[in-house]
Amino acid sequence: MTLRDRLGALLGGYPGDSFALVTQGRVRDFDGWVLEDLCFHRAGEDIPALFLRPPEGPPPVPAVIYAHAHGNNYATGREELVEGRPALIGPYAPDLKALGCAALCLDMPSFGNRQAPDEQARAKAHLWRGGTLFGQMLAELGAGVGFLADHHLVDATRIGALGFSMGSTHAFWLAALDVRIRAAAASCSFADLGMLVESGAHEGHGLYMTVPGLVGQASTGEIAGLTAPRALMIAAGFRDWSTPEPAFRKAEGELRAAYAAAGAAEKLRFHIEPEIGHQETPAMRRAVLDFLRQELVG
């Protein structure tokens, strides 16, 4: 069994199937592009989403799965794409549109219009049934990749993943598990989980991220290394509780080794700001956009 298969088993099942049904709600103009309210249906649950896309007519464009953050702000889900959040310098939608890149953002379980059941109730139910909430999240994001790949306005060979904080973890895990992801940018959540547990820093992460047996099976660097030889960017600050330098450096070293072994060292990029905490900076945003421009849009 490959590492990717073992991770899928630990998560309780991945990849997810496709969405059973998609319904369309409000359609808005977004500076000449289109912003659609969509509702996906999977496993008996409605999953609201925002889809930023070009109008009909142009050739297919690249697209990203935009994974929203946590921040203990359960009211904010898919709207982060267009409204941003305090830890970001602004919403990503205008910048992605300027790049010519479509974007899909789903409300994750317990966020946005899916706040009930809450994170604790969902995570416990999954664990008692032998699954994980993290696995559900990744399966839904994987189904979102399938939606993008099948959409006539999207170039299925140029699909990426992008996120901050919880969204960062989602982005590099999704890239590791789903080979349809061509490039992933993960900001402000990347560190060796074993070292976080030893130091107690894992307490900062939400219950959603609990995957029984994970630390004994794979390290963060090994997981992210499954993305090689595809493009990956990691952004971090060392005053960030989620990326203490020793735990970051261990994961970084293993990730660099994986890319070197794949002969793809040039496809791995880091943006490190040692004095920055759990927040995006203008330099970090520029680095992410330059990465997407080079690896996904160009």
C-alpha cells in the first residue's frame, strides 16, 4: 500500500466521490466576471459555494480551489473569497480575477451556512464511526476539483489549490492526495506534527484536524512531499504559533528531500518572514500571486 493509500485509509476514505447535484442561486457581476452562488449536494448534505468565473466566450481558464481559514470564526466560510478576513491583507477574489484565474470556495463543515452541527459534534461523530472530519473536508474539496475539471470554462490541466491557516493545511494535503492539482500555495500552517505534539503547540489546531494514528504513519514533510514533482509553495512566519521554527525546519527539510528525489527542486518554493506571526503580509501575497502566475496561469 502506498503512502497516499495509507493516508486515505487514516482519513476514513479518500478521494471523495463527485457531487450528486449542483444547483445555482444568485448570479452577480464581479468587475466584468461572474460570481455564482452554487449549492452542491453530497452525502445528504447541502454545501454552499461561491464560484468566480469569466463570462461565457473566452477559452478555458485556470482555476483554484480556494480553501477558507478557521480562526474560530465559524460564521465565515465561502465568503472569505470575496470579503477576506482580518488575518489577510484583503480578499483574494480581485487578485485571482486579475490573474485570469477562476476560483471555487466551499463552506467547509461547521462553517458559513453549515454551522450546525458544530465542529466538536461533527468530529466526534466521525471518530466514533471510524472516520475523520478532516477526511470529510478533503473529500468535499476533492469533489470540488472534479467540478472544476468538468466545467467547460475551466482548463482541467491547470487546477490549483490555495489557502491560509486551515486553508493552508487543506491546500497541501489536497495537492498530496489529488494528482489533478497542478500547483498549490499554502500560507501560515506548515510544521512537523510530531514536534507540535511534543511541545504542546498542537493545542492551537482545531479538532477538525485530528487523524488517529497519523503521527506514527507519516510526517508533515512526507505528506506534502507527495505533491512532487508538481508545484508547491509554502509561506510562513516564525512568530506564528502554527509554524515554530524547529517544527517548520524539520518539515521543510523532508519536503526539500522529496522534491530533490523527484528531480523537481525547482518546483518547490518557500517564502519565509521570520518576524511575522499568524498573518498574511503584502510580500507574502505578492509571492503567492507570482507563484500562481508562473505555475498555473503562465
